[in-house]
Amino acid sequence: MQKKALVVIDIQNDMTKNYKDIIEKINNSINWAVQNDIYVIYIKHFNLSEGTRTFKPDTKGSELVPDLNVVSNNIFTKTKGNVLTSEGFVDFINKNEIGEFYIAGADAVACIKSSTYNLAKANYIVHVVADCITSYDKKKISEMLRYYESKGCKLIDSTQL
């Protein structure tokens, strides 16, 4: 049986817009994962572009938000949208034989999109916790949910966990 992980992507201080709408549901999902012996993994985005103002390493903006329930030290960084570009993340999931993922976080049209697509393409089982994702442009979320499904991801609601 493949092991499972809840992956919380980019819920950092610089993701100030809209994350408060989903933080309670993300925290409830984290509690569900803990109660069911499912790994909880946190992904932080670091923007290395010169002149950037957001997600700069070693700044308050790049830190996980203070109201996020952090229950593990499984915190990995990425510098591109796709979580599979994080060597630490890939090493962790391989070492722990994780093959099924529940995805929550931001941004629906960027890092969530890239991560779900690439995880599904790599033949992992991917569930998007639909009420636990957000975007800078919330109007795009419905379109993104259809996109995730078209790429083989399953949509679930946090109440279904």
C-alpha cells in the first residue's frame, strides 16, 4: 500500500491575499492527516529573481504564516512552481515511499497547477482539496479545478477527508 501525504504549498506571509479564506480548512485538513498517520509536508517558495519583493529567502515574507498549524519538520523549499523541483521534497517522498498526495495551498494558477500536473504526469495519485486552495485571482479557481481534473487529479472537499 502506498503511503500518503498532505502537501501544503506556499502558505507564506507574502501570500497575504486570500489565504485567510482557507486557513481554517487547511488546518482542519492537517489535523485529519495527523489523526490518520498521513505525512504532513510544507512547501515554501523562494523567489531568487533579482529585484523581487516577494518570497525572498530569509525574510518575514518567505516564512510560513503564523496561523498555519505546523505539525512536522517536513518543510522543503522550491524556487520553481513544481514541487518536484525541490530535491529535499523528492528525497523525502522517495525515502518514505509516498505515492498518494492531497494538495492544499496557493497559488491555484501557478504552483498548485504546476505541482498537480507534474505529480500526476509522474504517475502519483493526486487529490486536490478543492476548498483548501486559493489564488491571487479567485475567479480562476473554478477553471483550475476543471484543469486539475482533466490532468487526472481527483477533486475532494475537506469535509470528505
